[in-house]
Amino acid sequence: MKQSLSIAFVLAFAFFLPVRSVEAQFTCTGTVCRLLPSDFTSPLNSTFAQIQTQYLNEVMKTNTEAAFLANLGANNMGTGVVRRIQVGTSLSAAAYQKSDITIQSDTFRIPALPNVGANLVPAITVDLNPGWLLGYNDRHWSRRFGIFLHGMRFGMGSDALQRFNSNDNIDARIAIKNYGGMIRYQLVEKEGFLANLITWNGLNVGLGHHFSETDFNLKYSEDRATSIESRGLKGQWGGSTNFDFNTKAKTTHVDLRTGFGFFYMLELIVGGGYSWNSGDSDISFGRTGPFTIQTSGSPLAALPANFASTLDPNLKGITEGGTLGLNARGESAVRRRIGYGIIGLELDIYLVKVVLEGLYGGKDLYSANLGVKVSF
């Protein structure tokens, strides 16, 4: 059997989390179904399963791993030292790119598809020194500690997302929740040189835990119907695609930081760490819409009015109409340990601090975070 499915239909799954178990079913209702081979929907279900196994699971895993690395930068810590108290905002972003994937079997072949992932964690940050809160002077051992907290609830509706995407066919909503923190300790005090114009920042160690959750809802109404061909029958599948997913990512990590300061205002940060990560998600996908079939040389037939607006204007030879649907649900669980390197810059201008960091979690797995803080 020869089959062709729209690449856009395949890519509709491409940005979400790995499915551990999935339930998927193609269904057909209406008079059109009697023209289909008795085993028409069965191969479609097999095709979906192969796409799921060979491509979607890998892409979803890639996105989960990107979420883990984005969690690591949510606190936007810089040197890891806080003198009194500081508040600010930060944005952590991660990206992961692996080798393209080609799906092929005896009955069909889909060209190389990208295996990429990305994640964002926006946050409000509050950093404080517990020794200062308790009233101790700079020489007390408690002043070596720093506590870094972050959290935020963030949502964007369809109107706001239109600023980033002008496609009127897409109706999307996103909600993000995250929180976490880190406790750090100045293990080795900093040393100054040349009247402290240049300093070595000593060694700063920390332990943290972070949680993030993302809810995403997408409805995509296609301008053109998707084509399906089977045993000489050419079908056109219209309708809208609905996608909902929820993902939760947890990260626990330790890291060690050091670096050099220049002219009292610029800090170069280097370091590394190790993290333990877990993620869970649930997904639901649905596409249901008018399905019509034409056969070679068949005369033009009347089309039900509720189907007409979905089909291509030049569609000829329609014989029957009906409804074709696909519904899928799945759950996932991913766990991974990630070692990472850190490099960053911290700029102190009076009471304002700007921190930019980059994290490297392995080949083609990167994260960056940018934050602005005000000290009190």
C-alpha cells in the first residue's frame, strides 16, 4: 500500500516531551468509509506507531533534556556571593540539537527530520545573606553563606502570542510555573592583587533544587487539506489539529565556582557541576475533520455543505464524504544525570548587577541565562 502523509502533520508533534506509553487510533465515519479498503485505518495506525517510536520519542526526549539544563540557570547566581539582599528578574533558555532522523519502512520513507529541543524558564529572583539578616559583621562565618531563591507564574494567551506569530491559523496558550533555590558557601575567601584592581574570587560551592511546569494548548486550522493516497483512491483530509501537553521537570544539582574580578566592577566566572534530573509529562492530540475521496475519472459529485469550506477549490471527482479522526494520548517519564560547565560575566554598577551565564551540558546541549538585580 502506498501512503503519503503531510510533513506538517508529522511535525505537529515535534516540540513536546517523550511518550512512554501512547494510545492512538484512526477512525472513519460516514458513507466515504465503505469505499476504503477494509484494512485502511490499520496501516495508518501502524504508520503512526512507527513515527512515534523512531522520531517523536527521540525529539521529545531532546526537549526534556533541554528543560533540565534551563532549570540549572534559573537562579542566575553569578559569583554565588551576596552581601546583603538583592532582588531581580532572570530568563533561562536552553537548546539541544542532535543528528537528523530518517524514517523508512517497506511501504514509505520520510526524509531527514530535525531532532532539536528548547525550553524557557522566566523567574523573579531574591538573594540574601543569612548572616547579615541575623546582624553579624562581615568577619562572622555565617556571612560566607548565600541563599538564592526564584519563582514565577507566567501565562500568555492567544492575543499576546500573536505578537511573535502572525499566523491567524494558530490559536495557542501557554502557562509556566517554576520555583527553586540554592544555598551556597564561600569555601575559600577571595584574594586581591594590585590594590584589589584584580582579584581571585576563591572557591564557592552550592547545592540547589528546581522545579518547572509548562502547560501548552494549541489549535491549528490548516488552509489546505492533507492528502492521503491508497490503492488508487485519493483522499483529502480537512479539519483542525488540537494539541495539549503538560510537563514537569525537577533538577537537583551541586556546582563549584571561581573566577577573577577586574577594576571593582567586572567579574569573570568559571566553574562546573553535576545534576540529577527527572521529568514527567502527559499529552493529548486530536485531529478530526471532513474526509473526501475521489477516484480516477469519476464524475464530480455533490459535497455536503459543512465540508465545502475545508477542501481545496480545485478538488475534482469527489464521490463520497465523511469524517476521519485521529486521537492519541500518552504519558512519559525521563531521568538523566548531566554534568555541565559554567562560564559567565557579572557587571556591578553601583546598586545594579547584571549577570550573563552560559552552561554546557555536552555535545550540542547549551543553556544561557540573563538577569538584572538590584542590591539593598
